[in-house]
Amino acid sequence: MLFDADLGLANAPILLGTRCPFNISHVLSGEKTLAEVVVTTPQNLRLISGASGNQTLAGLTAVQVGHLVQAFSDLREELDYLIVDMSAGISPAVMTLMAACHRRFVVVRNDPSSIADAYGTIKVLMEDEMLDEIYLIPNAISNQLDGEELFQRINRVCAQFLSRSIHYAGSLEMDPLVQDAHKHLQPLMTFAPTSQAAKDFRKLAQSVSDLSPVEKPTGAVQFFINRWLPLALSKALH
């Protein structure tokens, strides 16, 4: 399942070539339940869309976002993963959503402004000592070695100034077919499945699926806490 959590400027339906009659704004207004706004895309992905051009949603408070996260506990369907696509920035709403996830993946490009933004996001996240599952994904890099070097540079800064380290998830090489897929309103994996970027995404997906389950809560409101916490406690007791 994908939750397009750019709540006020959602674009996932466009990029996936699908239509969402209802979105998260209808849940917050009480018109629909969360289950009623879920759609299935042509790629068999379950999608919950944010709204587009909704200033109210763009300015939700941390408390309102916390209530939204709790609403996910009402979903009964079995999911392999919930991917939460955040908006940019370090607003209280974004940070609350970040803390609600079991892992956090920060996407960065190899340019000064993107690196500064990535480090700033990591710095704010690390103010909460429980949020230690932070991974870096270098994007649009020239080759895999450059991606690993970019991760090492940022990780050294984190270790020096924040006294904590981040993790490396994998890199995505620059590929013009990504933009071509966007223009054709198709996911890259169906538009150009043999492209270099598609290969990188598969490798990234495999590295994420190989990660060990997260076994400790962050102390914040979390997605599917009703499912996840009993399992985590059971493992801890054994």
C-alpha cells in the first residue's frame, strides 16, 4: 500500500495513471472511512491519496496527523508494506508522519542544497533518540560508487556533529527514462522494466526486504500499532 502523504499537493494518482474519487481529505472531514478511499491501481498497488491544492491539509497540526495515523488501525486487509511518501520539509506534520513509520528513508541528490536539506531533516529526526532507523538513498547519481561516497560523506558529518550514524539503503542512478515514464503517466517498472533505474529500484527493494524486522517502538504514535506491538512484545518475551 502507498499512502501519498503530500497531503495538500498529492501527485501519486497522476504518476500511477489512476483516478481517486476520494482522498484523505474526505476521511478527515468524516465523509468517508479510510477503507472507503483506498483504490487499487492498474499495477495492483493499494493507494491512499492526499488531496491536491488543499491548503487546509497542507497545514495540519501534529495532533491532527496523529489521529490520522491511528485511523490506519481500522484497516483490516493484510499488507506486505505500507510506504508513506512524505512531502518535503520539517513541519510538525511531516515529522509526526516520519516518527509514525518503522523506518525512515531520506532521498538525496548530490548537490549542495539537497545535501543541506537531507542533513537538516536527519538532524531534526535524531533529536528523538528513539528514531535510529534512518536510511539514505542517493538519487540521480552518475554511478553506484558516487552514491556510496555521498552516503559516506553525509554519514561522517552525522557521526561528527550528531554523534550518531545513519544507514545506507542503496543508490539510484540518473536515467532519462524516469522522466519519460512520468510524461507517459506510467510507473517506471512498467514503462521501462529493463532500464538502469528499474534495475536499481529492484536492488533497492531487495535490500529493504532483507532488513530485519523492527522490534522496538519509537515512543510516538505509529502506523498499525495494534498489529505490530503485540508481535514485537511476543518476540521480546521469547
